[in-house]
Amino acid sequence: MVVPHHSSSRSFHILSNAYHTSFHHHHHHHHHHNHHHHPSLVIFWCLVISLLSPLAVSSSSSSSSSSASSSSSSSSSSQISLGIGETEGTKQDLHQAILRDETVARLHELGKVSDAAAHLERTFMSPASIRAITLIRSWMEDAGLSTWVDSMGNVHGRVEPKNGSTQALLIGSHMDTVIGAGKYDGSLGIISAISALKVLKVNGKLGELKRPVEVIAFSDEEGVRFQCTFLGSAALAGIMPVSRLEITDKSGITVQDALKENSIDITEENLMQLKYDPASVWGYVEVHIEQGPVLEYVGYPLGVVKGIAGQTRLKVTVKGSQGHAGTVPMSLRQDPMTGAAELIVLMESVCRNPKQYLTCEGQCNEETIESLANSLVCTVGEISTWPSASNVIPGQVTFTVDLRTIDDVGRNAILHDLSTRMYQICDKRSLLCSIERKHDADAVISDPHLSLQLKSAAQSALKKITGEMQDEVPVLMSGAGHDAMAMSYLTKVGMLFVRCRGGISHSPAEHVLDDDVGAAGLAILEFLESQM
């Protein structure tokens, strides 16, 4: 995924300074000369600069790029002020304290709410997710929002303006995590939105919004527990089939049971009632970590998302003949393990060189093939075998395939060709194969007008932070699925990405600079202020 815009080296030399110390491959080289001034001179110049400008920025970024940067790295180490146009330093400190410092502290706090002692894991309706619901609700109430939990376990916090439109702006992200997760995926979008509304509350401006604003923490986006993504947002968008309530986790517990265990009674009727009336919604906005390396590469803290890749999840089952590892000759085996291995390597070849494999049968044009070559990614993330013993030829092997691309026509063409070739391999090896499509989501293109508003909010936030005009904010594609995909069935959607270190996500090494967290909060605030 390439970014059309390239930042000039001047634009973010302060914000990306901490990255340059640890990422030497970056293509902007900033020369900070004379680092070894006499300390008293440095203090003198810091004082001069801070007196000259209320938006003084120290070039030593607050959060060192070590992920150990604690939430207490207070404003003493960095003076990137998140000022909102006021001249009193106290108000700017207050905004910085809420949009950056408090948000970071809350991210760390929510990051400790886990079902496992050694890593972060918070899945749909688990004990940790119930503790997270309580915590998020308390933060929403602190920001002046009325809160409730719906019958799918989503947490809502809403503010109704004194007068104005009845169409609500929804801002959301997910509170569930993968296993061995980082602290920012999902949580950043929820907490930054709450912080921006809290600043409005502190400034007495919450009632001046021209439409209701509702922050939603979705109960399940990752799909870890039930192998089915977007349970929370799909229900609100009205695209969740009732049959989803009956799917089971690895212990045989259904979605309905999981909710019942937590005193949430979900029936077919109230699942239908969860769907928002499209006429009552103005649009949906989501702020999320990029989960990729592009923003870091171009030296920008924020980017606008122009669309989200479509994705398909397959479950491939290969059945063979179970037998004794010592007594069945190689020539007489029907081994589903070696068969599965061949299928997986085939999948890798097809996804690396779709042009070589695609037959298309007249279905796809040059543009589709080009788009596949640029955006197609395929992964086998899970394999299970039965009976799974070292001295037994397995009787059955099951694996998952995750396939994504921005081109829906191309995705279906690739799936058709891949399945055909997989069945041929199974026939050749006398194995019984089945390929089930477990999840399908079409690509989503962001609303152009909403994207433009988010872009100008991001630009305005970064101008306030650096004190100078910014270049074009980068525009990116998202290879990861987000709740915005489900919400696009209900209303227009827009997304902002936030830079993350090394592009690493779904890992404890996931990290966002404190100042980038602050920039994200300020961008949401700027966007909200444009809605007044």
C-alpha cells in the first residue's frame, strides 16, 4: 500500500524525532546540530522560546521510543502543548493533560485488564471484558456522557445537544483484543474520543454540539472466541444474522450463552431492536492505530483512510486415512498432513504471484490484476490435527486461510482459482477436502466528504502542535478489517490512522508515542469543534 503524498523533511521533524533515533531506515534525515550545548545555555534558550510562544515545542519528544515509557512521563519532559487557541497556559496544560497524559494513563490501565496474567487477552464476554465495561463506562460518565450497555455487550456513552439535529455522530472502536495483544489496538479509538469530549465538557462546550455524539466501545471485533468478527458492530448495523447467536466457542458455549452468563438476555427480537435506524445516524468515525509501517516511513503521526480491504476467511478440512506411523508404507498412505502442507505452499505461491495463476475467465480486467498484485495478502494462522500424536498418521487436518485485497472482483476470482487447484491436489492424493467460507466482508471505501473533514481536522491539530502549516496529510488503504466495515452498511464512514512504531500490532511490542496519542485526541477534538 503506497502513500501518494510525501511529507517534506521540515513538516514533522519534532513529532517524528523520537522515531529517527531508533529507525535509521527512514528516508527523511534531520540534522540536529550541536547537541552538546552547555546545559545553562540550553535552559536559557528553552525559557526564551517558551516565553515567545504559547505553543512551545521541545524537540526532545516526551515519550522515548522505548515501549517502557511509563504513563507518568509528564509534561515536564516535553512541552508539546495541545492548546486549543486559548492564551492561558493553564488551559493548554489542561488540554494536554487530558488529550495526551490522561489518555496514555488510561490506555495503560485498560491494558492491564486481562484474562491472562502473563499477556493481554480480553475476548468477548470474558471476565476481563466485564471489568473493562465497568471501567470504560466510568470514563464515559466522567466526560459527561449518559451510558448504557446493550444486549450485545457494546458500551455506549452519549451526549444530546440542547438543540440541533437528531442525527447522531457515532465514534467508536473495539474493546476486545487478540491473544498476546498490545494496548493500543481498539482501545486508542475509544479512549481518545472520550478524552476529546471531556475537554469539551471542561470548557463548558458539550451542549453546543449541533448533533448528538455517541461513543461506542464494541464488544467483539477480533472474532477470537467465536471465529466470527464484528459481533458488536454488525448487530448495530443490522447485518448480523440471528443464526450467529447459536455459533459456539471451543468449549461449546454459544454466543447467546456467553451473554446470558453475564446477565444479558439476548433473543431474536431484541437482536432486531439493536439495529440503529439509518435516519437517526449522521455518520461513523473511527480512530485506530495504523498497524502498518507507512505513516512512520513518511514521518506523519496521522493519516486518513481512503478504504479498507475486503477479506475472506476459509476453513479447510483435509481428511485422510489414520494409521500407525511405523507400519503403513509410504506408498500406501493417504496422509492429510502432507496434503495440507502442499495446499498451504500452493496458497503462498498463488498469493505471491496472482498474475501467474489467475485464469479469471474474462471476469477481471487489467486494473483488477494490478490491484491484486499490489494488495493481495494470504495467511494460514491456525492448524489443528486429529488425533495429534507423534506416532499416528493423522486422520484429519484443519487449517484456516485469511485472504485480503482491496479488489472484491479479484478476491472472488482468486478464491475460485485457489479452491479449484486445492481440490485437484486433494484428488491427486486421494484425500477428501472441504473448503468452507467462514467470513466474508467486502472492501469499504470511506465517504469522501467525511474523509475531507477528518483530513482538515488532522491538519489543524498538527498545525497547533508544531505551530506551522502542514503538508498534505497522507491517505492510506487499510489491510486490516475494522468496525467501520460493518458500520458502512448503516451510514457513511471515515477513519483516521495513528502512527505506530515499526508498524507492529497484535503483539505486546505494539507502541504509539505519547505525543501521537495526544495528536489523535486533538484531531478528534478539532473534528468535534467543526460539528458545533
